[in-house]
Amino acid sequence: MPSSPAMIEILSKQTVKPPPNSSHPRLCHLTPWDVAMLCPHYIQKGLLFTNLPPSLPLPLLLTTLQTSLSITLQHFYPLAGRLLTQKHLTGDKVTSLHVSIDCNDQGAEFIHAAAVKITPFDFLSPGEDIPSFVNSFFPLNGAICQDGHSSPLLSVQLTELAGGAVFLACCFNHIVGDGTSYWNFFNAWAEITRTNSLSLPPVHARWFIDGENPPIHLPFSDSSQYIERFSPPVLRERFFHFSTESIAKLKEKANNEIKTEENQNQNQNRIIISSFQALSAMIWRAINRARGFPPEQLTSCRLAIQNRGRLRPPQSPAYFGNSIYAVPATAAAGELEANGIGWAARQLNRAVTDHTDEAIRQKLREYHVAPVVYKMTMFDPKSVMVGSSPRFDMYGCDFGWGRRRR
């Protein structure tokens, strides 16, 4: 299987800007959920298309995508800007910083590349590690969100593969938005490419709790005091596929165990474990077992969870920005092993259920008192972090040449 970045050739780089007649606010203030993302990496997702129609030659495809991206940036204008940090002085001493998005229409990056020795099968081989060449499909791989001061907040790469397939990859600065925002953008781009219209425009008004107004002042005098560039060891990545039938069995098993426990305790408040909670519980227990922790060691499983539908009133599904938290379930390693999947899933279910409107608002009040920037070293190495969401419409987007292969 090919693995060398040298097999990928960059053919062209262009800057794509919104149309010159675009009108929008110049400054986008950031919420606590946004500012906290200064250290994490860009969101990196891509789709593989293997069924391009013969009537769509590559030069036309490139022109079409660049034109539609320009129109899409008119709607999602923060992505065409750059980050801006301003200093606040007390006398001649810098006492705080605040970060915002300067919506200056500098544009997004569009790269055309070729990897004609790489086939779609090299992606899709089941049971094998994700090949290292995949990182070369993402032009800002390794960048952190702080780099958006000078780098584009959005970078796109279309890579030609063997057999006429293409891989369309996006690097999306996590300060600008979360996974929901990413896929809303990606699907909007596809819709505009296909129909030249947009049915669900983004909502750009950033959300703040009552009594707290922007900007958020970070208690630092220089960005070096909160920026961390984490260099991971050599890692292996792999997809694990769970069939619909196996997930249904996991869910049934978890709910049956919960039902038995409730009957024994004469608990009238019935809990329903979701498929996602059952699968996450199984993975949590399996990783805990493989790590070989002593029984008394505390371990946690954190689920990235949306705030949009939990706030009262709820945010729009089209809210463009970050609106997520990671909610933890915690247990001793021995306790997690001794009890079944239903017990573990119940802990996750409780963490999700407890994430209410008031809980969200309380976390935000605490953030305004003591702002933080998330760093990799803040995360407990004994924990399991579950990101993304099965609810993202990542495989439904249609640019007009058929849906993705993966």
C-alpha cells in the first residue's frame, strides 16, 4: 500500500474569496466555546467520490467547485477571514488579550493535487490501518487553530486518484465552528454547487448568556502563555465497522441489563439506552480492560455533546459556531469491569441527561470568571474521548455528481 507523501503532487494553489459585492459585519466576537479552541487542531474531514460522470471533465469540476465555494463563502463569511488578537493595557502593561475573527474576506485556500498511484481500494481495505498518505490530503494537517491568525481558516484540497476518483478534503478552523457547523458548511457548498441556491442559511449571531457580553478577556499578556503545540508519538489509526445488527444487539443487551436492575430496585423511572451510548459503553469497557488499570484507578469516558437543542430556548440547528461540551462519566476500573455493558451505558446516559440548560449556563458563568484554553495536556490520559456524532449528515451531501463512496 502506498504511504509516501512524495506520491502526492501539488498542481495548483488558489485563494478563493467571496464575491466582491459581499456585505457583512467586519468583526465576529467569539463565545467561550470558541475561544477555548485556540490550541486544538483544525477539523479535518474529507469525502471520497468514485463515480464522477464522464460529462464532468476535471477542468470543469475545478472551476465549478471554486465558483460555488466563492458563493458559499458569501454565506459563511467568517471562513474567509483571519483571527485577530487585541491587547488590553493597564497603564503600559498588557493585562489581557481578546481574540475575534476579522471578517476581512482574505479568502480560503483551494488546492488541486494529484496522487495517480493511489486507488480508492487503498482507502477502503477493511481491517487495515489508515494509510499515512491520507494526512497529505489535508493541506493544514498539524496546524492548530491559533495559526488562523496568518493561515486560512478554511483550506480545501481536491486530490485526483487513480481510476478517475477524487478525494475532497477540508481543513476547518475549530474556533469558527464545531462539527455541526462544519457539515452545515460542507452540505451548503454541495447544495450551492448542485442547485445554485441555499435552503438553510447559517445563523451568525454568536450566543452569550445574559449579563455576559463580548469580548472575552483572556488573563494573559502574550499568546505564548496559553498556546501548546502537542507532538504526538507515532500512532496507528484504524476504522472499526459495526453492523446494524451488532449495534442492535448491543443496545438490546444494555437495555435488558438496565431493565433487570430496575426491576430488582423497583425503580419506576425507566431509562432507555441509545445505540450510541451502548456502543460507547462497550468501547469504554474494552479500552479499560486493555489498559490493565488497577481496580481502584478512576477512569472516565467523555462524550462530545451538542448544546443547541438543550438550551431553553434552543439554538437554531443552523447556528454557526461552537456549541458543544464534553460530558464525563467516571468509574473505578474494577467497577467498570465487574458490571456489565448496561451499567456502563447507564453512567453515560446519566451524564447526557444531566447536561441541561441550567448545567450549560452554569459552566458558561464559570468560564467567564476564569477563562481557559483547552490543551492536550489538560486531558486525563486514563480517559476515553468520544468525538464527532452519528447524526452528522456527512454521507448525504451531493454536489450533483452522485453521493460519496466514503
